[in-house]
Amino acid sequence: MSSRLQQFALYGAGIALLFNPWCLQLVSALGVSLLAYVSTVTLIPRVGDAFIRRGFSGKDMNKAEKKIIPETMGVVCALVYFICMIVFIPFLFYKYLVPNGVKPTSEVGWMNRERAIASHFPHNHLVEYLAALLSILSISLLGILDDLFDIRWRHKFFLPAIAAIPLLVVYYVDCDKTYVSVPTVLRPFLSRSIVDLGVLYYMYMAAVAIFCPNSINIIAGINGVEAGQSLVLAIMVCLNDVLFLVRPGTTTDAIHLHLLSLYLLLPLVAVTLGLLKYNWWPSRVFVGDTYCYFAGMVLAVAGILGHFSKTLLLFFLPQIFNFVLSIPQLFGLVPCPRHRLPRFNPETGLLQNSYVDFTDTPNLPKKTKLSILLFERLRLIKVEYEPKTGRILRCTNFTIINFLLAHLGTMREDHLTMVVMALQFGVGVFALFFRHVLAPIAYRNDNL
């Protein structure tokens, strides 16, 4: 079957699922996700040359031949995602728009229909959905501006919190649950089973909205790693939702929240699969900062609206580790180059550690030296010394990618991406085990 026939077949299957005769929202969500995948796969190769002509291009530094390839393809993913999510709205609320599936045949019938819609339509659910899209759209615009103007970290780091304001306002109006459960073993000491954090909980959710987009953007520099980690994260969070949905005793409110999370995440999985087809080694396109912010915010929004923002951070443990590892360079304790991507060896075709060079700095600042020695003692970086004087000559960059290369040795670029994805998958399995097996033992009941 030719490529074009495959695309038409997938479009047909997506439309069939979208207009399923049972009017099941989850089936329609699968249909719109399939349409999102096909649209992404179709659009990316068609717009690549136009992006290059407009200056959205870059060199693949980890190749012997530094080809110019299109950049900022996350814009395509975000655009397809928004169109599909807007198209999905009438299918999501179809049973409320057409009560009992009966079309009125008289003026009185139309009036009764309007009253039925007004009295039964879940306006709060629609507001949640639209607030989610508004937050995701806002952060995507930030990503586009970053790709255009290369905004500095200190200027853009906290902007996701502003994008999350619609989400937090809806959370406050619709739910306002700011308490956390106390583990069973600690309840006798605290004389309570829950602790209300109040405004601190909103600060925590804002921090989640800041961290998720930025953390994906920090683990970058090799073909497929941004889209690869996002794909694994989205799939594992979807599995978390499914486990809640099939678990006996899940409340109606919890079912709605995890279905909403699935509706947001399934199209993300679809557009990411389409992007990864072209971003996988050897990459034909670059994702750009737009995709990193977009994907990270979708995950953050799903976790906040799904009321599992604490569980979400379990899935982000590799990103948390990378952020902690990057602190010396992010906060200026150790010099931070513009790009910390690993170095390509043209003789072997493999990637190896990249370094911060101190040969021209005989007297390192005390804060730099202490940071390097501490992280070396923890076996997080490699340091090279001058044999005679013991002076620090260079150290590996403070990233999880360089950490893996330091401990696993040099490897091909796609193999390194697969190692990162495998690590992300392993952490995801641990997170699911912790949340669905260990947490019920420690807390006895769910605070969802």
C-alpha cells in the first residue's frame, strides 16, 4: 500500500472513530488523536522547506556532515493539537447538546431542548477544558517567541506560571482542594489525617507548571530525546489514568478527572509520534523550544486538572535529577556553555562527553571548585586534573546525558536516546507501582 493510500486509510479510520455511533467520548478522543497523528506526519515534510526559507533551521552538530535541517517543528505539533482539541469539543459534550438524541420538530420542542441543555450542561467541565487549552496555547506562544528571539533563561524561567493562571483560577473556583493526606504511620504524631496547605498548594501547582516545560527543554541536544522522553511520559501518565478508571470503587468525580486527563494526553501522544518519525536519528527536523514548552505544559495541565500533580512528579524523576545535577551551571557556580550537548567523534561516529575547560583559568573561584569536587565525590561528573600540580583542567557538563555517557561509555546517538527513553520508562513503571500498590498501603484511602 502506498504512503498516500495509508494516509487516506488512517484519515478514514480516524473519522469513523470520531463519529462513532455509540457517541462515546473516549472513542472519539482516539479518533481525533489518529487524525492528529496523520496530520502531523503529512504536514511536517510539506512545510520543512518553507521553515528553512524563513530562517527556522539549524545544523545537526552530532553528524560528520553538518546538514541544514528545518527547526521549530513543535509549532506544527502545537497547531495540529489545538485544531484537533477544538474539533473535539462538540463530540465531548454531544450528549448534552442533543438530549436523548431527539431533534425537536416544533417551536415548543426547541424551547424545551434549550431548557434541557441549560439545566444539564456541565459548564464547569467546559470551563476546565477551555482553561487547559488557554494555558497550553499561552506557553506555546512563549516557545515560539523563544525560538524567534532566543530569550534568556532568567527572563523566561517563570513565565509558565503566568500561563498557568487560568488553570489555577478554574481549580480554585471548581474544586479548591488544597489538603494532602498524612501517611498512616505519622497520623498518631500529628493527630490528624490531612493537612490543609492553603495558598502553599497553589504555589506548588505553579511550580509544577514552571518545572514541567523547562525540565523537558533542559534534556536536549541529541536526535529524538525531547520527543522521546515526552512520548514515554505521556504514555505512562495515560496508563496511570487507565489504572484509576478500571479500579473498583473509583468515584464519579475521579472518573471525570482522569478521562479529562486522557482527552488532553492522547492527542499529545499522537502528534509526538508523528514528530518523532522525522526527529529520530538521523534527524530530518528539529523540534525547537516550542515543542518542549508545549509538551511539558500539556503534562502539567493534565496532572493539575486530573488532581494528581504529586504523582506526576514521580514520572518526572529523571527530569528532577537532571535539574538538580544542572544547578551549578544554571545558577552560575560553574561556567555554562550555550549548548551542553555531547561531543561527536568523527573518527568513531559515536558521542562522548562534552567538557567545561579550565586550562585558561589557573585560579578557579572557590564556589566553582567546591561544586566540582562535591559532584565528583558523588560520582555525578568526571574531572581531569593536571598530573603535577593537581589543578582542575576540565570537567564534564552537568547534565544527565553526560552522566550516562560518563558511566556507560561512548555510544551512537540513537542508542543514547533509547537509553534515556528506557530510563524514563523504568521510572514510569516504578511510579505506577508506588502510586497504585504502595500508596494505598501507606494512606489507606485516596485523597482524589
